[in-house]
Amino acid sequence: MSEFTWSELDQRAVDTARILAADAVEKVGNGHPGTAISLAPLAYLLYQKVMRHDPADPKWLGRDRFVLSIGHSSLTQYTQLYLAGFGLELDDLKALRTEGSLTPGHPEYGHTAGVEVTTGPLGAGIGNAVGFAMAARRERALLDPNTPLDQSSPFDRFVYAIAGDGCMQEGPAAEASSLAGAQKLGNLVLIYDDNRISIEGDTKIAFTEDVAARYAAYGWHVQTVDWTNGGTGYTENVRALFEAIEAAKAVTDKPSFIKLTTVIGWPLPTKAGHHSVHGAKLGGEEIAALKKELGFDPAVNFPDEADVLANARNQAAARAAAAKAEWTPAFEAWRAANPEQATLHDRLVTRAVPDLSAVLPVFAPGKKATRAASGEVLSAIAEAVPELWGGSADLAGSNNTTMKGQKSFLPPEQSSHDFVGDYTGRTIHFGIREHAMGNVLNGINTGLTRAYGGTFLVFADYMRGAVRLAALQKIPSIFVWTHDSVGVGEDGPTHQPIEHVASLRIMPGIDVIRPADANETAQAWALALAHADRPSALILSRQDLPIIDRDAAGVAPATDVAKGAYTLVDAAGELKVVIIATGSEVSVALEARDALQAEGIGTRVVSAPCLEWFDAQTAEYRAAVLPDGVAKVSVEAGVPSGWREYVGQLGEIVGIDHFGESAAGNVLFAKYGFTAENVAAHAKLALSRLG
Ligand SMILES: Cc1ncc(C[n+]2csc(CCOP(=O)(O)OP(=O)(O)O)c2C)c(N)n1
């Protein structure tokens, strides 16, 4: 156990952080001062006494990870990033929540050095932290396989997360915490700020369970530290908290939960404990009184005491130097002893994926569901992309997310009759927890490895918050969503996505890829992996689809998927009609083309697996694929939204603007108009408008 020290300068730094939080919110006129004030000792303790990190090298591989799941309390983190010297200065705190500042309302990944993940949607951070902790185990297993588990590795690290009452009430946090228990993530320490105040005041109006007991039931190691002494008086017992954290670190076979009971805004003279301090400025009088109480000059805003700052920054730098003095030789020794893994590591750091063209399967003409093709692709590329891992929210057999022959990622004793695993495994069992799966994936995909997660497309809604966070942060999570239309069939409207593809397309920053056949699916995987700067969605069919014969005369190669939309088969004779289709509807479009060509109507079929990629092509390319002056018809088994843009005012949209029903998929396809005859009829209608 490392020794606890707490000097007067440490205490002064904590009090400085409180005042900076109060002053920063007061200056901009809005923000969340309360929790930043009461949690300043916890945050300072983590940043200055507990966590391994280097403010001068915020991306240092050997660092611990920190997640502020209560993102609204961003000042809890910003004040520590300032004190420790991560690059934030007093002017940045003064610019809190203003345009272009490094101190936005909620911490933003990729924007402020030291912020490991964007938080704000409550509870999501817990999933990110679980992802960080899982990633640490897998990165170690992948890169340092020869060090026995009871010995330390340069890839070991701890993950610390701070949560509040809001996070503890949110479902995704419960999902992720339950998973962490099953995963026995001994490298995860979650500290719950039990202040029992949220925006509507006392949480007892909606939140009464014993949270610590719940975490114990999840299989976590649970401790409590009560700074309110059972409500009898407040003592900020930082040593007790430090000792609890040290005890948590010593438990390596369970994640650790520390319930820290606090009073929001303590030690504000009149407002501590009141919900008004959660998200509003405090007022000059209260802040002056706080400063007085803490021994600061009430007339001075943004106190700038050189000795306090120097002490904090020197302490952080000295701790970093000591940590690196230990870590760097260990890392170099690992590198020397593991040349193959070192080469892999050096590639993973660049996020480059090897050229997969030699290993991607080529599917001969026939029939195959794109979900099945996806599974075959995963198995085929597994060896070439060892950083890739993933799984499903209990639908692996349906989503085809398991790479053949790969073990499960599990504590060995959690192996089942069906799935055997350890921490070298590459198959993740997320359980039936879609939202947590998304947040876990986002945590993993900020690191060295790449992870995917699958469920039915209709349940993308259950995880949409996490998908949005991936897009917002440019994290390359890969979402595998199968059963992509009414083609699902008998399970009925609850399981038949209608609006989902369109609703995902309107989200900025994510590539929505709906391949037409097995070979487009192979290309889709290669491209999703190559795009390491954004998330991707693979939208796959449950039902078999014809595999387009790419060797037939006039059929474009599947590599054209990279263009987003491309002429799959051009018109014979003069071009009169363009049918643009995605996924399972491309084969319907090809049949409609046959019918139209038979009538002498020159028809082109455009396969459009990814409209985001198509939109990124030059205007000339787009106009060449979808020229003016010809009839255009779109065909997609989902809501018509979005297609007007591609077919124009005179074009036709074949879609579904109502929910589905329980019946065989092919019956519904016919009933809802996804037939060659109906598409051809719409083509003629569009053509007739051109006169
Ligand atoms: C998913 C989600 N729902 C709602 C909010 C809005 N919100 C922000 S803070 C907050 C209350 C949080 O209470 P608590 O976690 O106790 O934080 P504290 O009051 O202690 O700062 C709410 C409802 C949010 N940020 N995320």
C-alpha cells in the first residue's frame, strides 16, 4: 500500500479548486458548481495521490484511465487538469462554457487533453469505464501473453470512474455494472458520490434502493466511506477514502465500488446540501462567504497562488517521473522479449489496418444472408486483424458475430458448456444489454484494439445514445445490426425495423452501410475497419439474398462499394431509368431491370450500400451515377425519408411508411411492393412524368 500524505498545500489546492469552480460558473453565469465543490478532495486525491499518469504526456500508454461519468460536473475534472498541469490554464477556466474554449460544458474527448471520453449523458461513463477495463485485459493478453497473470505487465492499468445519483439511476449503468461483475474486472474502481441530491432535489422521491447492496449483488467488492458521519457532522476524511481506494486496488478478482457519502456543495456556508447548487451560479455573497471560510480573500476572483500551483504541478510531475522510471524499463524489456507483439503494437498505435484484400472471402454466385456472409468474413480476417474482437447482446448465433475457433473473453471460471474462455478470448458476451454494449464498445475503441457488437437492427434504438456518443467522438466502434427489414418475417412488427436505417442516416458522423450481397458485405467490413476515425453500422439481412455474379458481363466489382453508390449494371441501350436500391432490395431492382429492359426501357441499377460515402464523392461522380433527365426510383424496405434527395421531385420512392406485421418475410415483401413488377411500374410512372 502506498503511503498517504496530505500537506497544507494539498488542502489549499483542494480549496482553490472549489473556489475556481464557483468563480468559473459565476463568471459565465451558468454551469454546475455544487458537486465540483464537494468532490474537490476526491478529484484531487485521484489526480495527485492515486492515478498513474503524466500531465506532460496525456496519452502515455502506461497511464490509468479516468472517467467522469457525472459529465455535468466537468469542473471536477477541469480544475484538476489545471492544477496537475495537463495544459489547462487559469484563462481556460475563466473561459468555461464559452465558444471555442478548452472547457466546454461537459468534458469532450479529443478536445481537452486528459479527457479520456466524452461524458454528459448520465450513466454512459460507467459503460465506457467497463470498456476501458476490459480493453486493458485484452490488450495485455494480446500484447504481453508471456507474462503470467500474477505478475505485473506494462499493459496493466486501473480505471477510475466517478458516478453520481443520476448515473446510479440510469439503466445503462446498471447493465454495464452487471457485466463488469460477471467479467470480474478487478482493475475497475467506481466511486459513487452519494449526495442524494439531483435536479429535482432530494432523490428519495424516486430513488430508494440500497445502491451498495445492489453492487454487492452484481458481484462487486463494496466499501462505504461516509463523510457525513451518518448525518451527524461533516468530516472530509480523505485518508479513509484513500485507504478504501487502496483496498479496492488490492482486490483483483472483482470490480470495486466505493460509496462516498457527501453533502453537495460542502462547505458552502448557506447553500451546501441544497439542490440549487447542482446547476446554477451561487451568487457573489455565497462565494464571498465561501472564500472567507476557506481563508481566501473574498475580493479576489480566480485565486492564483503560485506556491499552490507549483506544488500541485511539481507533485504530479514527480509522480509521473517515478511511475515512468518504473514503467519505461518494463516496457522496453517487454519490447525486447516480444518482437512480434512489439511490431503489432507499433501498428496498433497508428490505427492502421492491414490490407485485407488477400484474406477477404470472395463469394461465388448463389444465395446467402448478408449476416451469414458477415460471420464468414469475420472468421476469414480474424488472423490478419488480431486486434479485432467483439460479440453480441445474446444474439451471437443470429448476428453471426463469432469468429470461428476463437475463445470467449471471460474469466476462465465463467466458461459455460457452450463457451469456453479466458482473457485472451475474442468473443465478447455482452448479455442482453444493448445500451451498455454500445458504451463498452466506445470505451474499448478509444484504445489499441477494435471491437464490434451486434444485435437486431430494431434494437439499435435501445443503444442509440451510445451510437450517438461514438459518432460525436469519432470513435470507430462497429455496430453489427442484423435482421434489417420486414424480411425478419414472423416475429412481427416489434422485430421488423422500418424507420431505423433512415433514422441512423440522419445522425452525423456515422457510416450506415447496407450491403446488397455477400461480396458487398466483405467490402463493407474492410472499409469499416479502414475508417478508424468514425463509427460504422453494418446493416445485414436475416434472409438469404442472391449473390450477384460479379464475373458476368457488365457487372461492376464489389470493390465499388467504397464509392457508396455505384452503377452495378448499366442500361442496355439508351438510359431511361435509374433504380437505386440498398441491401436486399438490390436484387429486386435487378429483376425489375430485366422486366423493363425486356420492354425496351434502358434501365440502370445503382447499388447504394452507403449514402454517406456516396455523398462524399465529387458532384461529377454523383451526377454521372444519378444523371439529370432520366427517371429515378429508389427501393428500400424502410421509410421513404431521405430518398427524395436522390430521386428528385419527379422520381418515385418504393418504401414502407407503416409498421410491419407477423407473416413470412417473402409474403410481406410482396405485399408491401418489393417486387419486380411493382418497382417496374413505379419506374414507368416516373418515366411518364418526363414526357
Ligand atoms: C441521460 C441523462 N438524463 C438527464 C440528464 C440531465 N441531468 C444532468 S445532471 C442531472 C442530475 C444528476 O444528479 P446527480 O448525479 O446526483 O448529480 P449531482 O446533483 O450530485 O451533481 C440530470 C438529470 C443527463 N445529463 N443525462
